[in-house]
Amino acid sequence: MYKIAPAIAVACVSVWASPAAADDYAKFYQAAPVGSVALLPSTTPPELLPSTGDLNADRLRLWQQGYGMVGASSFNGTVRDPAKALKFARQIRARYVIVASGDVAETRAEVPFTMPTVTQSTTNGNVEMHGPGGQVGGTFGARTTTTGTQTTGIPFTVRRADQVAAFFCAVERKGSGVFGRALDDAERVTLGTNRGLKVLSVRDGSPAYEADIVPGDVITTVNGQPFALDAWNAAMRRPPGEAASIGISRSGAIRTVSVKIPAGWN
């Protein structure tokens, strides 16, 4: 089944609408966590985007283009229905929707169908009778009716698959532009620290993009202090033109970059 990996709060979204429809895309919808950046409700009809087959990769690609995931629907069903996903996308005012299916399973069985049966048979023969007065001969016919039932198996096939739809809206021009997650155990051991932010995607034109922070980097310090999420978010809320000193680890090498908030961004 498709799974969408969680991300740290710098890449979370605010939700302004709740699902209200009877189809499965609405019934099994889960909104993304509320975070430090908000999504902008779309004023244009939603569009269906093709999936690469990896929704996490699709999510990072759209983040780079300035779109965040407002929520997703995941359920097991028989039919993939993009039209219903688009209908629900309009209700939550999403700009894009990606629909995917996976792990298709096929079940075959038979339904018994029983019908009544009627069988008729006829028996013909000759008969002779002898007595004191002489001999008599003739023919006879007999009809027999038999009732019963007959059961026939009617085969059928059901194809079920994991169905997923992810819904996206434009992200406000605010924050660092980094989509990241907390360090995993292996990264903590390699870096020798529990504090850090693994960069998964960087929004084009964002402060992090202009500072040449790239996916795969690990942010380790903020203004000379060990990484802390509150300090990172505060640094990205500085007035336009002010810069923050950010330490990153890239391929084992430590470097410092200057992240400046451009005019019109924050």
C-alpha cells in the first residue's frame, strides 16, 4: 500500500476546509498537519497530474515548484476514479490532485444459481389376457413426470487495489523554502548529534534556494547554535534583507551559508 512519509513542521500546511462528500476520496481523507507555512486556496478548477508511481517523490517535486500537500485519501477499492477525486479537490479548493493505484489483487469465485427441473418419460407396451372365454390382447402407454433442481456455478472476478489521492495547493511565499525531516538513527550516528534537519526538497526561488542549500544537505546549526526548530523558524522570519548564518553538512563536509530573506518573500 502506498504510504506518504511525514515531514518536519517547516514543511507542514494549514488547512481551511473539511471534507463533506459521500465518495471514498472524501470518506477516507486526512488533512496534513497544521504547521508554520500556509497553503493558498485555489481560485481555479483543480487539475489532475500524472503520478510517477512514488507519491513521496511526487510530493517533493511539487514542493520544489511551490505546491504543498493539503491532505490525502487512502483506501482499498475496486475502481480508480479520477473524476471523483477531482470533484472532491474542488470542495477543498485544491489546485492539483495526483491519483495512483497499487498492489492490485484479484479474487475469483463462483455464485451458485439453482433452477427447478422437470423431466417427463413415456412407457409403451403390449398386454395379453387369457381366460375361459378366450384371449384378449392390446397395447398401453404410461407417462411419468419427475421434478427436481439443478445448480450451476456462475464465475465472477473482483479486482481490488490500494487507491491513493494526494491534494496540493500553492504555498505562501514565506519561510525558508525547505521541506525536511528529523534525522534518522544512522544520520545521528554519522553526524554525532541528535540535532539536525535533513533537507528533502527546496522550493525554487526561496531563501534556501538562493543560498544554494540542496536536497541531501543536513542543517546542523543556526547562527552558530546547534539546530533547533524554533530557532530555525525564527531565523526565517527575519525582515527582508537580513541574513542568517546556517551550518550544513554535505557529503561529510561542514560548511556555512548565508540565508537572506528577499523582499516580497516573508
